[in-house]
Amino acid sequence: MSEKKLADLGLAEFVAGLISETFEAVSSSLEDQIRRHSDLEMAADLNISEFSEMYITSDQVEEAAFQLFGSEENENPAQKGSAYLPPTNNQMELPAFFKALGVELKEEVHFTKSGRTFMLTEDGSDLVFDGIRERLAVEQQTVLQNMLNSGIPKIVVDRGKIVSKVTFDLTEEEEEVQPPTPTVVRPAVSMARLPQIEAFNTSKLALLNRLGTNRSSLILPGVKFKVKQADSTSVSSSTTSILGEVEIEFRTVI
């Protein structure tokens, strides 16, 4: 039987896979950080209208409307048909849209009178929601710009250790021995049969001794050697499996 080299046993491929996956993980992490940093810079350079359209959602606007102007009696103060008191010489605007958002509502356009009260029209509701959206956009973009000016930290993996438990599966195979070819002699001579050749089966004890004394060559006649990642729930056989550990220390060079 030909000598089984380390590559044939699967251990080299297993270790190479660990190193390759670690490289992919480190590279993907760095690539993702660079992409996110680029996206933040792009968002910081947008005008307010573009920023609000891309990053401010309707749910955020409605939540902000309730926090700014809502109450237990009126949970949707900026919706069409909501009660509204325009400012006069004797009273303040309620809700205070101009003070909070800088938007000025006009009668018959943004609110109308219904009996003794005033209500927001659809145009008035849209104006208020647009003001809330712009306010949120300004706040978030300002925070983003300040963060970029201060510098965004990056996580760089400069060194590390890969530890993986593995199972070495050893499976014995009996070699089929061909029966000896009978020897043909002259008729005058009595025929003698050659002794049968006994099949040689590698014993488990001899196999383990061979692993311990001749690890450089790893010549294992009649043995299949496979490496796989160990499962914490798997039970290794005392006769066919050896539980081990692969440990690799690495350093990142950029």
C-alpha cells in the first residue's frame, strides 16, 4: 500500500480551511467598516430634503408629532381635522407649530373654521408633517456631521488565535488476500501444497503504537484517516476516534 501523506489525510485541508475562513472574516469586517464610513460621509453631504427622504420614516414623523404636540386627549394633533387655535393678540397658537417648527399656517388654506372651532386642512397637516420631517433630518444630520468630524473608530484585528476541536476517525480495512496459485509438478513427484498465506490485519494496539512512534511518516496500512470538526454533543468511540484540538495563532499584516 502506498504511503499516506499528511495532505491525503485531510488535516492539511482542514487547517487551510480554518485559515481561509478567518481571512475572509477579517477582510469582510474591514470592507464593511469602510463601506459604512463611506455611506455616512455621503449622507452627511446630502441636502436636508434628500436626507429626510432617504433616512426619515413616516413612523418617526408620527412619533415625533405626538411627542411634540400630542396629549392624552389628542393623540394625533397634526392629522387632518385636528383641532387648532390660531394665534391672536390675546392667545397663543395651540398647538404651537410655529414655535416648534417655524411653519406659519394660513386660514382657509391650512385651517378652516367649523362652528366655533378651527380644524387643520389636508394642506395644513402636510405642512406640519413636512416641518417635523425637516426638523428630524436637521437633528440627525447634525449629529452625523459632528460624529464624522470627531472621527469614527475602526476595529482592526491585528492578531488572534483560532482554536477548533477536531475528531480523528480511524477505520480499519481488511486487505483481501488472493489464494496462492497451485504449483504444477511432474506426475512422478508427489504434489505438495504450499502453505496458505494468512491475512494480515492491523491491530488497534499496533496502530496506536505506530502513531506514537512513527508520526513523521504516518504509514498506516489498511487504515482510513479522516479529520472533521468535533461536535460538543457527539460521543467519540474508544476504538475508532481520537479527540484532538487544532490551535493556530495569527497576526494581520496590512
